[in-house]
Amino acid sequence: MPEGLLLVTAVRLRIPAEGDLAVESYTTWPITQVGAAFGEWLVRAEAWLDAWTGVIRQPVTRIGTPLVLAALPSGDGGLAGVGTGGPVPVVIRGQRWATPEEVMAGFAAASSKLDIPLAHTVLRRSLVEFYAGEYRLCVIDACSAVEIALGAAITVHLHAHGLTDAETEQLLRLGSGIAQAFPVYRQLVGTGQSAVSRNRVIDQLADPRNRAVHAGEYPDETVAKRAIETADLLVQEAVPLPRPDAILRRTQARSRRRAHRRAAPEAPASDSWAQGPRAGPPSA
């Protein structure tokens, strides 16, 4: 492992065995409950780490050729089993380790029940589909990720200018498709500028997605790769992923507020980080 990086192989949990978690000799219910809660926590933590590092954590396979099993005569008069084809594991290169700050921030976000923005989740899914050779699904999800990101950025902008939820929803309906939403986003949020042109959005996202959805077309690897590259630029621009230090500051501030309001009602069970960019030209 590279020097200065952190590898987490196990997490120790210490929980009071009392109340609903009291250990009884005849049931595994307490352990099941703890396992479910910890699993939910771990999914959140891994999502942040995956987004920061670009790692694809889940196993990825390609369908490949059909699995063929055969029994061939051997030299001693018997039969020898031979097989070929079937799912092929994908080796994904260029992934990096998480830094200690990223690990701490991911754990802190999970403990505060902060989810990564939905657009980044869908974008990550499209990347998994790309490596698996599912180019049709990849193009569809890449376009969906951008639509979600543009909608989130426009919503933040409109709310900041005093529009109500109902007014915002009505305006978003006018630009429900990516080809309609992008000019609205560029004009309102980007003050007329964006790292991606409208022609590129149509050529590499809108048109391939429409052909995949409505015509049943299966795009090739080049089309899917371009869709992901364009989607990544727009998602990062419209809904920038918070840095680990920003997550740590937010969770620490929340912990301090809770320490001063222990008698106040409990905070909502879930929270999402969906911050759009500030108005103005995007940074390079």
C-alpha cells in the first residue's frame, strides 16, 4: 500500500446490550438489527469513497460468448470435460487508494446520514455499465444523471431567488428533457456559459439516448464513452461533489449543534447533499 494512505479491513462495533438490543440466548434478532443498521451505514460511507476516488467497488463482468461445456474423448478411452465462454471478469485499471481524510469524511458522512447527490450515484452506475459492456444502459443512465444534475442546479438557483416549490416545479416541467433543460441551466445558473456546448449535449447525450430508448438502438463503445465523458463534465459542473474537508466541517458543526440542543427534537432521519453551483462562469 502507498505510504501515507489508509487501508480499513475491519471495523469494531461496541453496543450496549440493553433494551431492544438485550442479548437473549434464543434469538439472533439483536445481531440482525445491528447488521442491518451497520450495512446501511457502510453503503453510505462506500458511496462517498467511490465518488471521491473513482473506484468501482462491485465486481464487474461481461457476458461474453455463451458458456459451452463438452465431454471429449481422452487418450485412455475416457471422457474429458472442456468448457469455454460465459461471463468474463473485468479488470479495471487506474484506481487509487482512499486518503485518510477521505476515509474519515466518508465515515462522518455515513454517521450523519448524508447521501451523495443522486446525479453522482446515477453517473457512477453508468460507468459500471460501461465497463460491463452494457452500452445501451450506459448511455441512458449518463443522460439521466445530467438531467438530474441540471434540475437540481436550477432548483437551487430558483429557490435562492425566492420562487416557491410549486413555481419551481412548473418551470422545470417546461424543460423536462435534457435538450430543453440545458439552455435554461446555462442561462440561469451559468450566466450563459458552460464547459459543454449545446451541440455536444445533443450529439453525445440527447440523440444517443433517444435512439437507445425509442428506437432500441445499441450504441457502440465509442458512443458510450463520449456520453460518459460529457455527462461527467456537466454533473461535476452543475452539482459539484463536496470535498472531504467540506464534509468534515459540516458534520463537525452538526455535532456541535446537537451537543447544545440535546433536549430538542431529534433531527430528520436522512439528509442529502445536493448543492448547486454559485451563479457565475464555471471554473476550469
